[in-house]
Amino acid sequence: MEDNSPPRPREDRGPRIPPAKLSDIKPNPTIAIFYRTGKGSPLQLVDGNFSRDAAMIFCDRIRHDFMDDNSRKSFIVTGIDLTGLKETVAWINQCVSEQSIVKYRELEADTPELLSRYANVIIAATYLGVPARDLAEGLTKRMQGIARKVLMSWKEVEWFYTSPALNNCKDSLREVAAASVFWAWWNSVLNEEDTPEELDTLEELRSRIPKLDGDLHDWCERNEAEVKKKWEEKKKARKDPNVSNDPEDFKGWDTIGIGKTPAGSGEGGGFDTGDIFEDNPGSAAPGAWDVPSAGPENGEFGFDSGISLNSSANIKKENIFDPGHGQAHENGNAKTDNWDVESTGGREWADEVIEHQASTW
């Protein structure tokens, strides 16, 4: 009976494919790789001349199956995204051709549901048993960089967190969606004044998907020291007569939906309201999203994910955020603009943290 579940992830990141093995891969004999949407569905040929050696070296799952039956000449993939599978097979063939583990190609920045496309490649690689260090880990880092500038549709966010297709992938893949939401809020693409309906949708998702809510809290926890330090700087600055004393400059994140109870407030209620760091920075809850509201006077404050981001990610201007303007979604996709605004919504400080994190990644 065929086992259609993906292989268990390699422990401790797993080994990489030894470079020496790549030069030993022979083009023949070959196997055929087929795809079907489900059991009993028609078969579609993906690659009819896939090197058996390549399959045995790159794909744990195929190697396991073929070791049990050395006479097998085909392998059937069931249920995952077909495009992601084809892209993964093409990547393996490229590695064999160049006798090196190559970076997966960069998709066009205007590709619909760009981050989901990358995710489906990782899902296919995980299904086949490709070592994560050779493909999935690097591709996830690229996605984290893209997520800083591209806001997913809410449909995508929900898919990242609820689709069974991601169950065998590392949690860092799902967390790309939280990164996308965080940076949208951080850069004022999501804000209560301009995008109240968007925040209502996010509130509903957070209440329904605990991991999403928890991951958003983790952004603060990973940078607690930096947040407190920045608050101390803000407190000192407020003593300067030339600096605004408006308490609105220090409002927190989780006041989404005025008059509503924030998602997750039933467990440790009252999180993220007002000036918790200013009032008592030593005892502030580390999960708080306490940052100032967007505005020219507080544009430099905030906290960063602690994730090393790929600053070279190929993002076209029409697909990136305008941190000075809250842009609503249209037809399920985010409106975006370029970075050419004076206020960065905290980007300067975030970039400093990113640069430090990158040196220790």
C-alpha cells in the first residue's frame, strides 16, 4: 500500500548533499515522475527522463521507496501543487547539470501570490525529501526579505496558517505570513485611520488562528531589549522642550477596532494598551505590540523581527510598501507604492537591527 505522507523532516537541520556526489550522477538509467491530484485521479507526466542517480541523491522519499523495490522505474507524487513540483524537479536538474547546489531562481516580482508560489516549491521539496539546507532554508530566508515589502492578501495569510500542505514544513515557513502582516502595520500600510476594515479582518484572523496571534507577539519578544532601549530614548527625548509631549505619539498596536476587545485579550487581557513601557518598562509584557502611532514625530521608533532579511530581494516598485500611506487591498491584493517618502515609519532603526542580526545569522 502506497504511503502518500511526506517523509519526516531531517533532524538538526540535516546533512547537505555532498558536492562530490554531484559529479558522480549519471544521466542513465532514468525514471519517470508522475503527478496526480488524488488517488484514482489521472496521471500526468512531470519528467519522463529523470536521472535515477539524481533521484536517489536528492530525494529521500524516492530513495527509500526504490531501496525497497529496486526494479521500480517510476514514482507518483500525489496531492501537492503541480507547479511547485515542476519547479522543484527543474531545480534538481539544474543542480545536476551544473554539478553544484544552485540557488532557486528568482520569480518575477509581479507574480500573483508570489510568496505562495515560493511556498509551494518548499512544500514539493519537503514532499520529495530534498534536504532543507539545500533548498528550503535559503528560500525561506528570501521569502522573509520579500515579506518585509509585500503584504499578502488575507486569503494567503489564512492559507499559510491553515493549509495541511504546510504541516511537514518548518514553522518558519508559516511565520512568513506573520512577517508580512507585521511589516505592513509597521510601515503604516495597515492602520486604524486608513484601513479599519483591514484591521477588522486581521482581528478576526488572530482570534481564529492562535498561532498567527502568537507569532505576532513573538515579533516583540524577539526584540524586547531593543524595544525597551528605544522607549528610554523616547522618554529622554520627551524632556526636550522642542519635542512633542503628545501622548498620542506613544499609543500601542492593539487598539484595533475602537470599542472592541482585541483578539487574544481573554488570555492575559489588557495587553498592548497605551504607554506600558513608559509607565513601567521593567515589567512590561514582552508580548506587547507597544509602538507609537504613525506620524512624522515618531517615524523612527519601532521593533524589528530579528530575522536576517535579504536586502537584495528583487521587488518591483509597484509591489512594495509606501510606509507613509495606509493602502487598502483591492480585489484581494494589496495596493502598494514605492519607498520614496520622507517618513520611514521606523525603517532606519529597523535597518540597524537587521544589519546587526545579519552579521550573526
